Amino acid sequence: MQDKRADRDFELQLKGHGLLTAQVFYFLPDYPSILQEFVFQDYDEAPDYPVLFRFLDHWRREIEAAIHSVRIAHDRSLGPREWRAVGGEFTLQ
């Protein structure tokens, strides 16, 4: 049996989506002086980030915790990679 999630993720990568990691910093209503963190990760398309904005819209509508800030990192996993020559060689026995 194949993993449907892996198939979906690979298909999104082929379409140009990259792995998005978002750190959502928020305050709980009962503890407004404590900053909490939630990490969200999914494949999304830069620079519009539709998946991230759907998630944040859901958060604002359904979750009572007030968002303080959001920090994101995005990497396109498939595609040309940087290559550079190394001037040395290590051999192991």
C-alpha cells in the first residue's frame, strides 16, 4: 500500500512548491504575559504562500490565542543545487 501523503508531497514539489516551516508566536488568553510557539510545516508556493495564509485565517477565526508574530523559512527541495569543488580528499580505511 502506497503512502498517499508522500505521493501528494512529491507531486507538489514537481509543481514548484517548496517546504515551508512557519513558527507562530502567540499569547494564550489565560496567560497573556507568556509567549508560546507553534511550528507549522507543509509544502507551499512562494511568494504568495496560499497554504500558510489559509492556516493563519483558520487560526484567527477558530483559535482564541492572539498571534504575536510569524517567522517563516521556505526551501524548494527539487531543482538545481549549488555545486562547488573541494580542494582536498579524505580516505577512510
